[in-house]
Amino acid sequence: MIQSLLIANRGEIACRIIRTARVMGMRTIAVYSDADANALHVRDADEAIHIGPSPARESYLVGEKIIAAAKATGAEAIHPGYGFLSENAEFAQAVIDAGLIWVGPRPASIIAMGLKDAAKTLMAQAGVPVTPGYMGENQDPAFLEQRAAEIGYPVLIKAVAGGGGKGMRKVEAAADFADALGSCQREASASFGNAHVLIEKYIQRPRHIEVQVFGDTHGNIVHLFERDCSLQRRHQKVIEEAPAPGMDTATREILCATAVKAAKAVDYVGAGTIEFIADASEGLRADRIWFMEMNTRLQVEHPVTEEITGVDLVEWQLRVASGEALPKRQDELKIDGWAIEARLYAENPATGFLPSIGTLDHLEFPDELRIDTGVEQGGEVSPFYDPMIAKLIAWGETRDEAIDLLRDGIDGTEVWPVKTNAGFLGRLLDLDEFGLGDVDTGLIAREVDDLVHPSEPEPEELAEAAALLCASPGNGPVSAILGFRLNAPPRAEARLLDDAGNIHLVAFDEVAADEPTADVLAFTDGFARRYVLDEPRGSGHSAAGDGAILSPMPGRIIAVDVKSGDIVTRGQKLVTLEAMKMEHSLTAPFDGVVAELNAEVGVQVQVETLLVRIEAME
């Protein structure tokens, strides 16, 4: 058995691996960048070693530094987690060549399944059904556009080396193809160092179903049933569950057997996921489910599989890497209950899901859920990495029970001042379609307008906030008593200002206290608000709509589509920023001319930097 383990990752997955490794009696070694010097995974590990500056390309993505850290600390094995170098075959081979144990599949398997076009060809040869499309070498834009027309719109452009929703674009019509292809190739090149793409038919009523597979070095391969990951935004998973709703026993057996066949085709060892796309227009049918790709690593959503099978997948990874056989045979694996996971991100759905960074001054999770996180109260959400704060996981004997438990847990999640998608997650769970299991990958896009905006605060919330803020007599702008009531507290009125700039005139019952509260945090249905007493303010606020295009977040400029003096129309793309692994396009607010341009490709900008100023034409 491995005695010492270096985790070549950060955040919640590093903490997750450390937790299991410690139970197994292993010494754990963390690595960290400048930005993560005080991170939770650094303190959780038995030992930690610095590997470079904050950008991942200078630290977590530098294989030589990871291997050197393992050598320096006497680690026997390296676990890559997911993301970063986890599916990098060259790194895996370098680890092995250095005389270390690689906790993952053989490099040859990573290579075989790493490029989506080659993987689909291999799967087709192995008798695994694949979706129709183009997976050839010709990357000429005109040729790709022609093939897309032959396949028939809508189509999906996908980076062959992609993953995690990066380098993927849905194209509805031929007129949009060129722009989508360019954007996809830029993102693929930046994220994976490979701009090569494939084109495939976009399934109109798609569900994303995946099967957890596991192999050992003794020739055994099993599946641990399926997960449904259909609730996605911009091809990134938001809520996952196991098993898949609407999956009958016969279809499950065929699907899982197909996944095992796919894994055997590449002589697979370790934890892997076979991802399928299903046409759910007539429910889940085995003849309408096609191979999409294989992820040769542990998945973010692996906890839901653990919850329904009682298996610790990280423990299995470490045992298999140590040369042991799989702990269970296929006939020993059963489904028990239902599990659902929600990804809590540091982002603001009300502003187009822009990332939110900063210090987590207040962070509280409910006790009734499994929480996988890599942060704690007082920690930082950095602009350098994925904005995930935590995974919230609920298990119940039935699907309805799991949904109710997760919904209550989201209500009990408190994060401030960093913005989160908690309220958005709660509303997703409340959708009738989700409750019925009638989901597909387009559900969020269809319902997004009703999912993102905070609800109006309830009168009870405002009254309680006002009472706390005005607890001491004479504090703040409190009006005269509204009326005397025998044997009842006096009534007063206050003007409250919330963090969005809204003013609320609130009547409330005064309460006695030694000191009033300076500000009040309220967490309702996953939405967070802060209230203070409204003080008289001047009228010197600048007017909106002046044509100033400011950077909404720290990021790097990756495209500038205009030049000074250009005439632009409302909605025209001006500048594209890359932040937290995502592209964000800034557009013209009205018709006008580019009067000022301060944007240059490759430059890193801070929040509220003036990038472009548009003047209306007379």
C-alpha cells in the first residue's frame, strides 16, 4: 500500500483526497501557488511545498515542479485530482519514468481517449454507438462550415482536446458558424494548447448521462451505475444526480454494459467516466443513446455515485494504484437510494454569471448535507482558478426526499460578501420539470430569466432588519412613533438601504438592546442581502448610460473587435475578456462611434477599468 501521497491539485478535490488518504494511514503532501499560500488544502495536508506564482500555467500546470516536489518530500505516489494535469498523458508518463506511482489510468489509455475525434473512431470500431458528425483532420474553416451544412443545423463545435465545457459552441444557423468556430478555437487553444475541433449533430432534446467505470491491473472492470448531468449552463454541469430519473432496468443494463465495453477497448485502469448523450424526446431508450467522450479521471460529480453505492472512489483509486484488485465484484454493487449534488459557485447570476472574488467574511453550511469544499470562513476566492466554493450533496431514500433535503440545505447556506449562485440553484430544484425528472441540457437556457433575479424581500425580513438596526433609541433616521398601542411595543419607521442600492421604507416594532447592529445580513431562499440604515446623500452620482464600457471583473483581454473611430450598433461585440476559464464579451450599449479605446489583446485588466467609450451619433 502507498505510504506517502502528493496531491497535484488544489481546492476541494485536494481536501477530498487528503481526507481519504489520511483514513488509510498515508502521509499527505500538498502543493500550492502564491495565491494558495493560506488555502485550506495546504493546512489539511501533513506537509506542503510551494511550486510557483499564482497563474496555473506557472505552478499547477508545470509538471516538472510537481515531480520535483514529490522527490523533495519523499512522496511515493502522485494523485492528480481532476483538471490541471489529470488527463495529461505526458505528465503521467513523466511521473512513472521518475519512479513514482501514478494514481490514474495508463498513459496509453489517456492518449486513446484524450482526443474526441480519435476516441469516437475507436469506440465505433469497438461496437459502441457514436453520434453522427465530422471528426477529420481538415480544419479549413470553409470546409468545416460545408460539413456542418451537410450534417444539418443545429450543430455542436467541440475542441477535440476539450473538457469541462471549454472549447464548445452550439451553432443554430450557417450565419453564426464562422464567429462560433473562431471563438471555440481560441478558447481551445488557450485552455488545451490545441485548436483542433470536430463537428457533430446537436441533439434537440439531449440528456447527458454518464457511467462510472473502474478497472484494476488484474483485468477486472466494473461499472458503478449511471449519473444524470443534464442540468448545464454553457455546457458546464450545475446539478448532477444518481441514478438517472426515468432510467428503467433494461436500459440501464444495456447502457452500463456498453460503458464497460468502452473501457475494455482501452484496457482501462482506475476511475473513469463514459459520457453519453441521449435523445430524450421519447424518454430514455437504449437505441437513442450515443457515446460522447470518456473522461480518464475522477469526476467532479463523483460524490453522488459514492452516496448511492457506499463506495469511496478515492480509496479505490489508491488501492488500484497500489496494485490491489478491485474491492468488489460487479454483482456486489447495488444502488441504494438517491443522491443529488449542486455546485456552489462564486458568481452572480443577476449579472450574467460574472465571477465574484474576494474574502469570505461569512461562510456557513448546513449540517444535514455532505459538503465537499476547499475554502473556509476568512478564506479567499481567487481570480486565478475555477470559482467553485463547494459541492452540496444530499442523499435520500427516494428522489423527492433527496430534492427536499438539498433544497433545505441551499436555504441554510450563507455566503458573504462574495456573490453565489445559491438562489439560482434553489430555483432550479423548484422547477416543475426538474421535480418530474423531465430535464434536458437546454432547460436552464429556456428558463434562465426566471432563475437568476433575486426575489423581492419579504416584509418580515425588512422588519427584522430594521428592528436590529434601530435597536437603541435615537439611533439613525427613525421617524416619530406611528401610534401608541396598549401592552404592545411602539411602532417606528426606518429607511433601509440594501447592497443593490434599493431603499425600503419599513415600519417595525422597536426592540430594546444595548447596541444596535451596524449592518444586517439576511439569507433567504439562497439569496443574500445586506441592509444598513439609509443616510442622507448628495446628488453627485454619475448617470448610467454614458457609453463607458468598464471591465466587470479582473481578466485578460483576448480579443478586440473594434478600433477608435469605428461606427458600432447596439449589441455589437467590442472586447472579449477571459476570466476564471470563461470568455465574457462586452457589447455596445447603443448605436454610436468608438470615441476612446483602451483595450489591447493580452493585457490583464482590473475590475472597472475603462476599456471602451461609445459616443452617440447626432
